[in-house]
Amino acid sequence: MRRPSGTGGPSRRHFALALPSALLVSGCAGPRRGSGRPGDPIVLTLLSHYASGELKEALRGPVDEWNATHDRVKVRTKAVEFTDLLTTFMVRQAAGQGADILHPYCLWNGQLVRAGVLRPAPPGHAEEIRRGYGRAAVASASVGGTVYGYPTEVQTYALYYNRRLLREAGVAGPPRTWPELEDTAYRTTRRDRYGNTLVQGFGLSTADDSTTVGQTLALLNAAGGSFVSGDGRRTVIDSPAGRAVFALEHRLVARGASDPGVNVYQAFASGQVAMVVSAGWWTGSLKSLMGKDYGDVGVAPVPVPAAGDERATLATGFMLGVNTASEHPDAAWEFLRWLNAGRVRGRGAPATRMSVLQVSVGSLTGRADDMRGLLGEGSDPNLRPFRDALAYAVPEPNGPGAQQAKSLLRKNIEALWTGQQSVDEALRTTRRQVDQEVSRSW
Amino acid sequence: MVNTLTPEAAERAAHRPRSLAPAAGRHGRARRRQAVVAYLFLAPTLLFFAVFLVLPLGFALLLSMSRWTGFRLGDIDPVGLDNFTGLFADGSTFLAPILTNTLLFALGTVALALAGSVLVATCIDRLRFQGLWRTLYFLPIVTTVVAVGNVWKYMYEPGGLVNGVLNALGLGSTAFLQDPDTALPSVVVVQAWATVGSAILVLTAGLKSVPQAYYEAAALDGAGPVTVFRRITLPLLRPSLLFVCITQFLSGLQSFALINVMTKGGPGDATDVAALEMYRQAFSYGDWGTASAAAFVLFLVVLAVTLAQLWFFRRKGEDA
């Protein structure tokens, strides 16, 4: 029997409208943060790039411990690969599904703060962070003087060298100054008759940002220079220090001691690179890649332009911060304090859970006292120069537009290395491009 | 919409006296009901286009005239045409080298793929086991771009296969992807190789449709193979060539994955292209306004290039 038109009840049109609406609403609804019933625990989400392998396992330990010992607040970790991390922050935040706790690369902090994603650390936590961590770690976790989270892993840069290759070239020890660095690089370089590189004296590599830009900024800091001005609004790469670094790299490439076309990560592990500037995390990879040949690897501070110059290098890092969209910021900060400031006994010396976690995966935190305890007797001696560098490292600039400035610097460094630009042109172009783009970000 | 009235019935309906108005009303209702049914059938498709085409297009247009960091929808800040002017401001790399590279990349790909596919398709047309040859040349299309890019990347390495061959011939090594002079042409070769299969498929189908009578007549007139190719094959292949030309140009102008895998736009910005820059602006730098403005500029370039090709082929007598 047909329903007479105009009577009450849902018509086909109502149904056709209601169905997609219901699907949309159910699909786009926010995540469940616990059941919401009184007495049920709060569930915090933590989004990081500890997605696989030992990093994932290392984070699971303390999180499981927290969940086992805390009834009111539970933590659920979510992880994506590092290359997808920033994108995931964006997409989830725009969809109203941002995690309560974020684990960003500190380079992005300015961008995240400008977008209103990161919540400033409450005064008690900020004070604890300023007191407990080194200068570079605190600066990395801060934007405009405001602390936004607990620094986690801190990567300082130092000079890796292959003892065997240096010995074969008649060099007794690692270089301490730039003239020694150049001399060692030229002496250790070897090529075959077709021009293929057999041994690079000094590895300048275009593999990624951390090799291309990281090593240049480490040398720049060692020369007393910096990439951006104090207020972060313009570049000062064309300072005498910047010119000296670009000129040094240009000479190394032009005279054949560096071959930017070779992937330095693979080549150093294969004994085809005598020296390279890189971050501390690499020691763990080299150990597993090189096996017993890892014994040939030594680490020394980044050489300075002249004997007697003050040491400096680059520090990069990550931090754990709380999302402005989190419904339970107090619980999130409470968990972060427990994870980053609560002490446990690790390798005999008391240290924070985060320090134990990071050292277990061959990394460091910005807590110098923890690192001294954890990297004492019996630890890999190659990690100590990175630990010592915590005292004098310069943080990577992290203002709004920092990622874009870094990419532009990388392009111009590559253009310099490949002969597209002279030293002067590269400095001038970097300045023009970075100033133009960074000014748009503020 | 489906009209179920025959012309005679419609004419009768038109000349019906006013006293028959209730019947006409019934017909009108029936017609409206038919329209509703027709729209209901179309609804899924229209909804699909609205959600995945019209909505994103409108949103992109809005973003191209706004500042947005990609995190909160409430933070979209209108800035007029600032993003467009920023793309062409002093210090911006968008016009040169990015847009220039994009056009060179597309042009190189089309030229290589077109020449290669015409040559190979003509050869295949004269061979036995044509299906086998077509399949072989089509294989790169079904292989993922990431695999293709990585394999070629290793082949181009200073110690790789290509340099091995050069060394065996007594020539020195070349860092193909690290030298700014060779990086873009090297990636163009890979893109052309990867897309030549689909062009061959289209062109072999085009060759099959050329009537044999023309070739027989040419043979009777004593025309050589070059003359036959220039005067018969090429002109009659023009519809297929137009299709290949336009589709190759479109994919060349929008290329992203291969360059991202092989060079990430380097060395320097020697292989930086528009799609890669858009991705970086949006997802790395959080500048969705600039990314959207760049997308619209690229859209205009694609439109202009496509219209230019249509005009060129029409001038040559091809009704596209």
C-alpha cells in the first residue's frame, strides 16, 4: 500500500539526505578519549616518529610502565615514519583529531607555534626544563623565549674519521683545525683512472638535509658564525664565517677531496670516506653496518678555523609538547614530567626515563648529568665527543619559516658544490631567497 | 532526463483545450517525477564530483588567496593576490628555475617519448608476435615509479651500469644526477622510458587503422619507405599523435614522484619542478596559500599548452 503524500514520517528525500549526513558525522567524529563516563580513565594519545624497530620498543617500555602504575590517566602511542610526521600533525589537527602529546622535530617549532598547535609549558614545567637541560636543548624547545616542551633526543655534530685511512695516508690523528682538515682530506683522497672516487678525503654529501645543511652549519658554528640573525627574521650567512665555510667546501670539491655525488652514509661505512661531519645518532647505524670494522671509526670535535679558536658545533633535536587542542593538558604535562624528569636507576647511575631510553638506542638527551652517568665506563667512547659537545653546541634555528630557510640553504650549498654558483653568488642568492621567504613566514 | 512522450502525443498535448488541464497537470507531475528519478540516478556521480572535484577546487581557490598553515580551518586569513605576486617576486624561485624546469622536463619527455614510440610502434607493426612486443614495452607502466626511479638512480651512479658501459668504452665517468647540466636530461630519459609503453599502445592501434589500400597504391607508384612514412603513415597517425602528445605533456607538467625519488629537485634546484615545489610549500613549509597559488598558475600553463597543441593540430587539418 502506498503511503499518501503529505503525511508525517520520513520520506525518501529525508532518507536520502539523512544517510550521507549520518555517514559524514560518524566518519568525521572526533576520536574517543576514554569512555567519558565518570570514573573511567582519561586516555591520552602520543604521536611520534618512533614507528619501528628499537625506537618503538624503547618508547613502549616506559609507556607500559606508566599504564601499569597509573589508573586515572592512560597513554596510547601512535607512530608514523619521520618523513610523514609533520604532514600527519597537519592533517590530524585540521580534522580535529590532533594527538594530546606531540613529538616534533624542533626545527618545526616556530611553524607549529605560529599555527597555534603547541601549548606553552606551564611555569613549573618550564622552570624545570630550564634548570635540567643544557642551553642548546632548552633553546631548541623554545620559541621567542617561551618553552614549549621537554627536549627528548639531542643530536650534536662531530667529526667522524676512519683511523685506518688516516694511518695509510700517514696522518697520525684527527684534524683539529681547518688547515689540518684540508691537508688530511687531500692526502687521503684516492680515485681510479676513470675518475671514479675510491676514497673521499672529506665527505660532503647531498644525501639529505642533515648531511648537506647539518655539516655546513656545524662548520659555520665552529667558525663562530650563525645562519640567522638573533631575532630569526633574516639570514646572516654572508658573514665572514659563512664566506669561509663556503670557500672551504668549494675548495674541497674543486680539488677532488669531496665528491658530493656519493652517498656518504653508504660510502663511509664501506671505508670509502676518510672524514665526515655528522650527528651522534649515526654511531648506532655504523656499528650494525660495519661490524668489526667499526673499530676503525673514531670521533673528534668539529675542527675550528685556527688553533686556539673556541669550540662550537650544531645541535638539533626533538621535544615532547602538549597540543593546544588537548582536552586534558594537565594530565599530559603530568605524564611528560614523569617520563622526562622522573628518575630511575639505569646502568648503575640514576637518570631520567627519557635519558635511559635515548641512550639505549644510541642517542643522547640534553641532560648533561644523566649523560655523564650513562656514558661513563663501558660505553661507546665514540659517543663522548657528542656528549661533551652538549656544553658548547649551538641550537638549530627554529623560528617560523626555518624549514624553508633550511631547504633554500641546501639548494644553494648544492649549487655551490656542483659549480652552478661561485662562493659569492651562493652567499648572495641564499641571502636574497631566505630573506624573501622567511619574511613571509612572520 | 528521459522523455517518454512521442512527438505526436506531445503535439496533441500542446493543442488540448483548457478543459483538459487536470490531465496536463498529471503529465507535468509525471515529468517532474521522471526528472527526480533521473537526478537520483545521477546523484552518486554528482556527489562524487562535488566532493572530490568541485569542493577541493573551490577550497584551493580560496586558499590561493589566503594564508593558511594547514592546521586549523578557522585560521584561514584572506590576503587577496599576495600569494600570486609572491610567486613572481624578486628572490622567488618559482618562475626560474622551477617553472622553466617544468616546461623543459615536459617538452623533453614529449619529444623523446613521441619519437621513441613512433619508431618502436612502426617497427612492431612489421614484426611477428606483436602482442609480446607491446607487452614488453608496456611493462614499465605497471611498475611502480619508486622502483623505476631507484633502479635508474643506481644505474646512473658513478659506479653504476651506465658509467660501467662508458668506462668499458674508454670514457670517463659522469655523475649524471649530481651534475646540474646532466641531471634534468637524465630524469627526462627515465620519464620518457617509463611512459613510452602507453604511447606505443596508442600508436600501434593507430597504425592498424590505416587502410592497407594506401600502402598498396604507394607501392604501385614506386614510393620508398621514407616517403610512405612521411606522406601516409604520419598524416594518418595524426589523431593518435595528438592524443599521445597531449597526455604526455599533461603527465610531464604534473610530474612529481619520479623526480622526488631520483633527485628531490637537486642538485641545487636543477631538477626542481612545480608539483614538487607545491608539495614542499604545503606539507613541509605549511604555506598552503602559496602552494595553491602555484597550483593555479600550473593549471593555467597546462591549459595554455593543451590549447596550443589543439590549435597546432587543427591547423594541420586534424579535427580534435
